[in-house]
Amino acid sequence: MKYKNYKIWSATDGSKGMISQVNGLAKNLSSNITEIKTELIFPWNKLQPGILPSFKWIFKNDFSTKNLPDIIITCGRKSVYFSLYLKKISNNIINIHIQNPKIRYNKFNYIIAPNHDEITGKNVINSIGALHHIDLNNISRNDLNLSIPNNKLVSCIIGGQNNHYHFRKYEIIDLCEKLIKLKENNPAINLLIITSRRTDKSFIKIIRNKMNDKAILGFDNFKNPYLFALKHSIFFILTSDSTSMISESAVTGKPIYVYHLPFKRKSKRIENFHNEFENLNITRNFDNTLNLKNWNYNHLNETKRIAGIIKKRIIEDLL
């Protein structure tokens, strides 16, 4: 069987971040990909994998076991059950899990875990930040919102509150005021503001009131300008809550400023992530910054690098 003909199933619980990771890796391994959303019945949907065994009937989604994949790539707790079940019915399947599965590592052929998770093992391949599907070379003109000027474009990408960070009215007002000062001190830049699905709706109103005549508001466009921003920005300003947005922006090789939100509770994993990116000279703090300074770092394309390692190991294991 030739490598390029491998049949891959990519499975997640349907969250965009996980889909980006599994499909990003899958597309670097093959073009024969089937995307699957895993849904579990109670109590499997509540319990950590490893407590209960996996059977076909615990999955709400329908799938055939007659034409199984060569490779299954999963990400997220619920998809671990799916990987374990497929491996149980066919040990020939190569199962790859992205992120810490929090069960015995020998249940998988390969585990892809970011350095900030601090897990190691014979079958563990560590990445810098999160994997993703972004490939700047494959962004076509049809993917871009052409109404946005790309001359001296500075993109501010805003996330939202999560389990680790506070993101309150104070923080969004403070960020807006810093952006206003930056624009006043650098009138030639085109400032683009993009919000995520997690951004509080009340924050969008605040951004619109404060920034309407000072920035291009990406959320007012019918077309999401995120890919346009990645393709054309000369600087990025991102909130610290999303390791995936920072990892995706790092594929550009462009300077990334991080607006650090206050922790709800300290997270060693998240601190490790930010320390690693700062030490690699990928990110710097956005704090009272009136002038954006240019710097260089190696383009970060961990998805492609990890795929290359897996290809090599698969070939070696077949010899």
C-alpha cells in the first residue's frame, strides 16, 4: 500500500479547534480523508476514557465497520473512545491522538502532544504549540475579503473568557484604549479587529462604540477576514486566552504581540506555552505599546513537521 493512498478518518467532538488540528495533520498525510463527529451515550459521554470499555453501540453517530481506515486521527476526550474501539476491532489501524489522552499511552501508535503539556514517551511526538490546518500557500483570492486594505495591516484578534482567564468589561476597554493610542501614534497603519465565537456580545458593542472610526471591524463583514489577516498582516495583537490563534498566527513568521489577560487560577500548562513562545522570540507582551517593533523568527509549521516524522516512522515500522 502506497503512502499517498492511506485512508484516514479524522474524529473529534465537533469543536472548531479540534477539527483544525486533526484535519491539519490528516491533510499533510493523505488526500483520502473522512471527517467524523463522535457522539456518545450516557455515561460514556461524561466519564474519562479508560473507566468503561468501548463498544459500537455507545456511539450515537452511525459508521460502517466494513471498510475501516488505515489511520484514525483523534483529538479530545470523547474521540478517545472512538480510537480505542477501532483499535480493538482492528489492530492494524494506526491510531494517532492529538493532545494528552489521559489514559495509558500504549493504547495509541502515536500521541502528538504540545511541549507545554509536559508529557513524554516512546510513542509521544512533541509539538511547539497547537497543530492546525492553516497553510498560507493554499489561501486563494476567493478566501479573502478584498474590501479590507492590506497596506500596513495590523490585526487584533480577540478571544473570550475561558476556564483559565478572566475577560471582563475592564479588559476589553483597556485593550481598546491601548489600540486607540497605537493608532493615534501610528496613523498610517490599517487596524483590523477580529472577534471569535467566544467573544462576549457586549464586548462587540464596546468595540464598535470605541473603535468604529479608528479600525476596520471584521465582525461587521459578511465574510470572516481571519484568513485575509493571516495572509497580509505585518503585525498581530492577540489576547492570551487562545493558544490555537497564537499557534496559527506563528505560521506567518510575523511579529505577534500578546495582550495578557488576568488568570482566574494559575495554569502551569498555559504559562509554559507563553514562556516557550516568548523564549523562541515569536511573541512579546502588548503593554503600553505605542510603536510596534519588527523582529524575525522562523516560521512555525508544526503540522507539516510532525506529519514528516509520522511518515518516516510508519515507513520504518513497515520494514
